[in-house]
Amino acid sequence: MLDRTIEKNGKELRYGYTTGSCATAATKAALLMFLKQKKQESVLIKTPKGWDLDLLIHDQTYDSQGASCSVIKDSGDDPDVTNGVKVFSRVYPASESGVHFHAGQGVGTVTSPGLSIPVGQAAINPVPRQMIEEVIAEVLAQADDKVGKGWNVEISIPQGVELAKRTFNPKLGIVGGLSVIGTSGIVEPMSEEALKASLKLELSVLKARGLEQIIFVPGNYGKDFADELNLPESALVKTSNYLGFMLDEAERMEIKKILLIGHLGKLVKVAGGIFNTHSNVADGRMEILTAYAGLLGGGRELLTSIMQAKTTDEATDLILKAELPGYFDTLAQAVKKKVRDRVYGNIEIEVIIFSRELGFLGQSQNAETMRDSLCIN
């Protein structure tokens, strides 16, 4: 267990360590066991973050052909699907020089371009590969006996096949299991940067597949509504609350077209220029809904009622009852202007707004044409 914490929102949360750190420690221990033909109870590794980890070793086996062992993943207070799983490394000599990585049970294989690992390779990311290569070099530098120059390293996560179904891997074209990941070797609890990195990676994979039209949805409600519209999941990316960040990345990747589909409660914030839609960052929903009602001729009584509404569904009922002309189309057009301005007009963007209670509410001027071009035949 890593005895380091960080305070977030008034709570003390414990750091953990990545699958990459687990694979590195298991590899170091396995190589030591093979060279010394002696059991290792724990090993010390350095992480790119600069923190040392002293990790316990489990499932030790060794003979004259190679060695294997495991390290238990500890995600700290981060809600990670791999928390508590065993990460195994089997090390054995290779006929060719260098370190050769292999995907064992539960570790995926890359099948799509656009990732940091080439197609056909084990889904062991660059930083964990570097960490493993460095600990192998460290052990060999201290070895008494002369040993061969080449080593096979097979990483396994026996629970990985099932757990991968709960990750981005199937959409990213990583088949057969989990990825061995981590850029710092340390898991920061509830890390915003880690989530952004995952979202960015998903977008880059779609770009690498040659897709010129992408669907952005903030979350599961948007995905479900996109399904109802018969839109292809293969072109869909969840932006979570980080719409501004994802628009910036889309422009950088030169995405051509985006159909933005979102619940009124999220997209109304964007109409007011709010690009991180988390409620802890900013709200303004009722103020923005009220402003557009006023622009379309709503009277004082209606505006007061919208401002006092507790939910966007309640406000929607008031707006629809007032029969304001083209209200939600106007709001969608306002969202479109804000997101187009964000990317300096370099991406063609259309907008569809819905609610859970009523379904479709409104859309920007050319949204239907873009939707038709995306629909599954």
C-alpha cells in the first residue's frame, strides 16, 4: 500500500500505483528469481513521478527456463476497475538481443492505428515498457554471472478479459484484454487529467480510422439518444464535462465535422459560453434559459417562473406551455455559435438538444442534414 494522500474537495484521498508499476515490479522480481534461483518477497522500483515503491511479490515460481510472479494492483481511492487484480510477469531468455514484450492472458493486443503502440503489438504502453527495460538493465548491471542479452517479458492479467469490457479498449481496437498503462507510475485519485487523456485517446483513434464526421455526446444520456436516432456508435465520443477541451483537441486533430448531441441541462450552459459543464465549475442554466425566453418575447411572469424553476425539465414545461416561437432551435443555434467560435470556425458543427422526459427539443439549422449523412443505412 502506498502511504501518500492528497486533499480534494475537503476529503483526504490515497494515491495508488498503476498497472505499469505492477508489471515493472513483477518483471524485476521475476528476473532476480531467475538469475539467483531464489524467491523474492518484495522489490523496490522507481517511478517516473520520482516516488519509490516497495511492492510485495506473490505467486513466485522459477526454474532454469524462466521465472514468474505477480503484484497486486492498488488504485488507492481512485475508482479503477483494475483495483485489487494481480498483474503477472513471466521472464525468460530470448534468442535475440533486447527486451521483447508479449501479451499474456488478459492483456490486449492493438488492432487499430492511432495508438501509441503499433498494430499487432501487446497493449503495454510506452512508459511501462521503458520502466521495464530500465529495471532489467538495472538488475543485469548488478548481476554476478554473465547472462544473455535478450529477454522475453510476458505480462498477464488473468481477470483482464472480463474487466476490459468495462473500459474504452473495445472501442479503441484493443482486443483480448486490458492495457498496461501509466505515465507517472502513480494513480492520482479521481484524476481529471487521466480522464481527459482517455477521452483524447478515443478521439485520436477515430481520427486514425479516417472518420471525417464525429458525434460528441456529454455522457450516457446523449449516447442513448444517439442510439434512438440510429446514429453509429463507432463514430461517437463521450466528452464528459470537458467539451471545451475536446473541441480544442478536435481542432488540433483537424476533425472536419462534429454533430453535438446533448441533454438540455448540459448544452444550455454552452449557450452561455460555459465549456466545462460540471456543476461545481459553473451553472447559470436558469439564467440562460430565462435570457432566451426574454429575447423571444416572454413576459415578466414567465421569466420569473423560469428563474425560479428547480430543474431544466420544469423550465422546459414552462417554455413549451408559453409557446415561444422556435425557442429550442434558437438555443441550439446559440450553442452552435459558441462551439464554432471556440474552434475558430475550423470545424463544421451542428447541434441537437433533447430532454429525458420529452426526447427531441430542437436543433441547429443544418443538423438534420448532418444527421442524415451519419445515419446507419
